[in-house]
Amino acid sequence: MADLILNIIFGSHLDITSTQILGCGISLAVALYLAQRWMNGDKESSPLVPYRFPIIGSTFEWNANPAKFIKDATEKYGSVFRIYINGRVQTIVGKDLVRNIVTNEDFNFIEAFHDIFDIDYMLRDGKKMGADLPNLITKNITPNLKAYTPRVVRKLYESMDNWLGGVQDSITMENPVIMIQDMIANASASVFVGEELCNNKEFIHTSKVVTTDIGNILLKIGLIGLMPRLSILYQRFLFTFMNPASKHIAVVCRVTGPEVERRMKEAREQGDSWNRPRDILQDMIDQLPSDLPAPFVTKTISNNFMSLIFASIHTTTQNSSLVLYALADYEEYVQELLDEQKAVLAEGEAEEPGVEFGFSSNAIKKMAKLDSFLREFDEELQGPDPENFNPWRFVNKNKQASKVGIDFLRFGMGKHACPGRFFAIQEIKTIVSIIMRKYRIVRPNPSVSRSIKDPPQGPLMFIKRE
Ligand code: HEM
């Protein structure tokens, strides 16, 4: 029904003014919203946490402190209850039921995300032949991590040296996340578009800013977000007239277009003897029928890159930054991590010569203490002493940072668990390793925030090691 309404509003009726469109959309959405609220009623058995104001529900209390909200509600209502937040009745389940929920075939975080953000509409031009990203990543990135590692490590070093290379003694960075973002964007691009195109400044800029640009447009939704259906209508309106992805898609088209054309021509002419480039760009070309015209292939691929960049760059940047701040806050553990690194890299150099400073994929995998530190750093886990920061908690426990479980839902779980997590963890481990081996990381203004919901901010000081 919602689609029908959207077709009516945005399809053939664009001869009416945008105010009329919006006015009509608002009335319809409010009606839909009220109908849904009525249907959500008290049919289900789990208790609904009471709230004072309709539409707002418990949104503000929840946003102020979700952990406290859940703790208080669990004490009152047990491990399953419903809350009315952000325009929806949502069911909260405790640890005992999480596995049943997340392994259910119908549970899909990304689909749920579509309910609040209509990314498909934003990327509608390339939708018809959109890539199966999870499959693309599982088949082409994860099994090739070993081959991709040297270029990733090289790019990470190159980018780090651009920021820190000239430092004599120490430097204080007001916003170190920008450096991390640059490192991730450059390293990921070498895998996504290959070792030549990854030097293209426009592509790197787009990789860095597209998520924030989209986020900024979503901020315009403001309180309309309390009414999900209206919010989706509003997004479609926004994306029709000022699509935040359009200029970035144009950049990717411009950057990759000539290369796509060249590769398609060479593949056609040289057949089996063609030296197939190894990167995701080529994997995306191979997924499409070879008789499609090159401009169409470029357009489709550029849309696919938007989704790939959206899923990977911001998430990895945020999580690497969290670890960096945790290293500053728990400096007492750094020497042990450095000792581990030294031992593992010495073996690595012998195993895979030619890899920068011994940072081979195997060596990175072997850094078990660092791995455990990564899994521990967010302090939201559930163990016998969840309140205590114990960075070696998972050493020798067969619980690597890429291993999902009910005690570690950072990458989701079940059928749709993040397919990029192996790549992400390897990038994060490498970034923090190469920074901490060269610099002491100190937080000039200590703070306790290390949660992903409330990411740490503020300056970090990098002091050159002897
Ligand atoms: C630390 C970094 C990352 C975090 C925290 C993260 C987190 C997540 C989460 C929570 C999901 C939803 C899982 C679910 O529905 O159960 C997801 C899905 C996804 N992620 Fe990641 N991710 C990260 C990095 C990456 C990277 C580097 C890539 C690509 C190379 C990627 C690609 C994807 C894709 C394609 C999906 C959709 C999976 C599906 O629908 O089946 N992610 N990610």
C-alpha cells in the first residue's frame, strides 16, 4: 500500500506542486501511522513500557540513556518487554532469547534499517542490476585477504606517514578520527578499485564524505523520524530533489568509467590470455552480462560502490577510532601488545617475505592479545565481570574479534551477519598496530566515553617512540 501511495505521489502526478505533494503525503502518512498504531495496540502479550505522550512515546528517555532505560525496564517487566520509540513499538529481549531472534530466517538488520532510511530509493538508478554485495564480499574479499594484505598495509603506512611522518617529538591532533578515516579510505580503495585508481583524490574524497553527506540530509528529517511512514515519504521527496548520493555517484562514474571501458575492451579482445586485474571493480564487472554497454556497466557499478562504501568506510573508521582511544585510556596494556607484535612479526617476515614490516595476513591473525583487546574495548559485553576492562579475556578462548556470538553482536549474527568483518578486523588490527609501534597514544583530556553510541571525541597526542 505504501508503494502505491508513493507511486501516486512521486510517479505520474508530478505536475502538482511540491507543497501539494508534501501536504498530500503528510495527510496520508498520518492516517497510515495512526492505523498502524491502532493495530500495534495491546494484542501482544509482552508488557509495553508506559509513556505519557503519544507519537513521542519513550523516545526521549531512551535516547538520553538507553542502558539505564533497559536496566530499569528489565527490573520491572522481566527480560521481554515492548517500548514505543522512534514511532514504533519495538520488542526488547534479554540475553536468554537473543540467539533465537538473531538466527531466525526473518531477522534482518539491513531490512529493518530500510524502514528508517530508504537507501534503495536514493540509489534507485542502479537498482535494477544491483550487485549481491554480501556474496561479492564473501566470495572475493574474504578468501583473498592474504593477497590483498600487502597493498592494504602499504596504503595504511603511506597515509599514516602523511599525517605523522614529519613529527619530531609529538603532535596533538584535535580530531584524530580524520586521520583514521583517511587511512581506511585509502587502504580500502586499493582493494575496491585497484592499486592505480586508488590514488585518485576524487574517489578517496567521496569514500570519506559520502556517509556524512547522507547523514546530514537525514538530519533534516528531525522529528518527522517519530513517524516512520511519513519519514520515508519525506526522504523520497528529499532524494528526488536533492539526492546526497548523486554527486558522489557522478564522481565514481567519472573515475571508473574509462577504466571499465578499457578493461571490457581488453577482456573481449584478449580472451583467456587477458591478465585479469584483481580488485572488486573487476569482480563487479564480471557479475554483469558481458554484452552490456560500458556506460551502463559503469553506472551500475558506481551505484554498487555507493552501497559498499556506505557499509564499510564509516563503520571501520568508527571502530578503529574506538580502539585507538581505548589504547590511550589503558596504556598499561600497550607494552604487552607491543611485545606480542614484535614476536609475531619476526615469525611473519620469515613466512611471507616482501610484506611490509612483516605485516602479513597470517601475522595479523596471530596477534591474539590484540584481537582480544578489540573484542573487549567497548565494555558492553557480558562475562562473569562485565564491568571490568580485561583486555586478555578472550585469549585462547576461540573467540576472535571477527567471531559473532550473543556476547558480541557488533557485526550482527545469523544469516545476515556482516560479511565484511574479516576484512574490517584485519584493517583495524593493522592500523592500531602500526600506529602504536611508532607512537605512544595519550589522551590529553581523559574521558570515559568509549561507547559506539556515544563515540569518544577530542584530541589525542601522538608521542614518537625512541
Ligand atoms: C568494524 C566495521 C564494521 C561493522 C561494525 C559492521 C557492522 C555490520 C552490521 C551490524 C551488519 C548487519 C548484520 C545483521 O543484519 O545481522 C552489517 C552488514 C553488512 N556489512 Fe558490515 N560492518 C563493518 C564493516 C564492513 C565492511 C568493511 C564491509 C565491506 C567490505 C561491510 C559490508 C557489509 C554488508 C554488505 C552487510 C549486509 C549483509 C547482509 O545484508 O547480508 N561491513 N555490518
